Amino acid sequence: MSRQVQRLSLTQKLQLNMPLATSIRVLHLDASGLTRYLEEEAKTNPHITLTPPAPETTPWLPRWTAAFAAQNAGAPHDIDMGAQLQTAALGLIAHVTQQISQVTRTPREREIGLCFMQALEPSGWLGRPLGPLAQEAGCNLEEARQVLHRLQGMEPTGLFARSLAECLTLQAKEAEVYDDVMACIFDNLDLLAEGRFSALARICAVEQEEITQRLRIIRGFDPKPGAQFGMVSTLVREPDLLVTRDRTGWRISINRAALPDVTVTTRGPSDPVALTKARELLRAVNSRSQTLLLIGQEVLTRQEAVLTYGLEALKPMALQDVAEALGLHISTVSRAVAGVSVDTPRGTIWLRPLFTEAVGGEAAGAVRAHLQRMIQQEDTRAPLSDQALADRLSENNAPIARRTIAKYRAMLNIPPAHRRKRITLT
């Protein structure tokens, strides 16, 4: 006969309260994801008010600096784009070579397109005037214009543009937002770069509010569509952090243009629960900004050389290193850097890839950057094998295995030596 027995036991259970759960969720979101989350909360909570960020000239820099400089110089080749961005020639040329066969109609047009491809800048702009290119391709100017029109129809939109204004025009037409006002703005990009919105509004014969609305649209365009094929890219969405340089050195700041301003209102009928949630959300957003800025400063202080020399100057760095330096938990650092982008003078980079382990006495990210540069500079008639690349990368550091090179090459979407040669011959 069985008996019922009562026993007492003591257990521990970790349960997140609502403020902590909100903070963790907000910290894990990037700028675009957080904006959508805030908009959803504002629809259901009458105490949350969102204000779109006011347009300023600062968010355009440094992402648009080189683009505006090229526009003012009159031609993309008047400045050294390679000094501004990591060269993305390998992936860009492979992409364009494939696209040319799809957008051209005849073998003759394809030959002209391949000739024009040789003048592409890493930004994706056409780096030479159309007249000399037409002479080299053996065609007249009208035929060159027709082929160029077809080349400008490939993805991503903006490739083969001859100026920043033309690059933005192509993207505005694709988005079906091109009109007389947009045309006027693109004709006066110098005023837009200087933030002289009132003067631009007078020239375009519209209210200043109309200019600010168009500016929000233009911010979603990509001034350098070719750069996305490299390790450093110019992203279409707004970056989370901005890095600029002045006389005192590098400065990092939160990109206020990436998020709407959040305010808690107490007017009207009061709902205590909704009001409490609104205040918790505001605290979580402010805490996210402070934590992200703190981590960004620590990371870029450790990787300061990357801002000057590019990803080849990466140093080994782990999440634990930053967490210990700031007195944070490693999970907090991991959540904060996920999906976060940083705008730098060398283009927009992701914060997470700056954390990299050591390989052969060097950071793995730096090895990948060296590898990409070596392949870009190799003799295309005799591409380097994986073993040859491993030997060269091991000359000044600890030995690097061939299989490591093969793995990194695959991560960079770079074909093996025999396929790189075949692509060149084609």
C-alpha cells in the first residue's frame, strides 16, 4: 500500500523583470530595428512620442565626404578613392563582368562595356570621361552613350555613374522619387553638403520643410555602390556611430540622425501602467546609447590604426578584453556590438568584425585583408596558388597553413587560382 509523502525543497530561479527585459531587447537591436520597435510601441502607448531627427550636415560625414569632394572637383578621378576605401576591385569586377553579359544586346556592345569596365573606380563610379573611353573602345560618342545607359541599368543602381549627382539621380529614378525638386537639389549638392537648406529651398522654390523631407530620402541612397563589394562598405541604412577627426584626434559619437527622439508625455488621460512602460523604454534607449558609445570608444581606441591604415592594421582583440576593461559582462558587449555599424573616413564598417583572434601572430581579420590585397595585386595571367599565398603571408610572421588561406579565401568569396585566371581570360 503506497503512502503520500510531502517534501519541501528549495530552488533558485532567475526571472527577468520588465525593465531588465526591455533593456536587453533594446540593447540587442541595431538602429533600424530599434526605430521599428519604437514605432510599434508608440502606436499602442499614448505616453510615447517620437520626433523624427532634424537634418544636419554632420550625419553626412564622413560617409559622404569623399563623394562630395569628387562632386566639387568635377570628376570622380580627381581624388584618390583608393585612399578613402579599401579597394573592392576583385568582387566588383567579377560582378560587373557577369552583369555586362546580361544588360548588353550584341557582342559589340559587350566589348564596349568591358572596355568601360576598366575605368571603374572602387566606388563604382566611371573614373574617366566618356569621350576618351569611346575612342579607346573604337566607337562614336552616341554609341558610347547608348552602351553607358545599358550599363547604368545593372544592379546595384548607381554603378557607372560619372558623378555623385548622376549616381543619386539613377537611384532616385529607380525609387520613383525623382522630380523637379530632386533635380534642383542634385544640381546644388554643394549647398546640401554645407547644410544651407534655406538657400537651397529658395533656389528650388519650395519650403525648407520640403528640402528636409527630400534629405531624409537621399540619406537612404548609396553614394558609392561599388564599395559594397569590398570588406569595407558604404551601407544604405544609417550607421549607428560616427567617427570623425579633428585637431585633437579621433572623435566618436552617436548618430542622432539614425533614431527618432523619444519623449514621455503626461498630457491627456493617464494610464499608470502605460506611463511606467514609457519611462522604462526611455531609460532603456538612453542606456543603450551610453553603453554603445562606451563600447565603441574602447574598441576604436584599441583598433585606432584601422581608422588610418584599414583592416590590415587590425590587432587581436576578444570580447572578454573589452568587457573586463569596461567592467561589463561579456554578454552585454556581445549584444551591443551585434549589427552595429560605424561610419569612418575609410567607409562604413561593422563593429563586430573588429573582434578577431590571432593567427600566425597576427589578427585573423588583418590576414584576410592582406590576402585580399595580394590577390588584387597579383598577375592575372599567373594567379597565386593558396600555398604561394600562405608562403608570402608567413614571411614576416608565424607560419600560416594553406588550408587557413583556403578557408579565408572562401570567406571573402574569392575563387581559387585556376578560376581567377579563367575569369581574366573571359
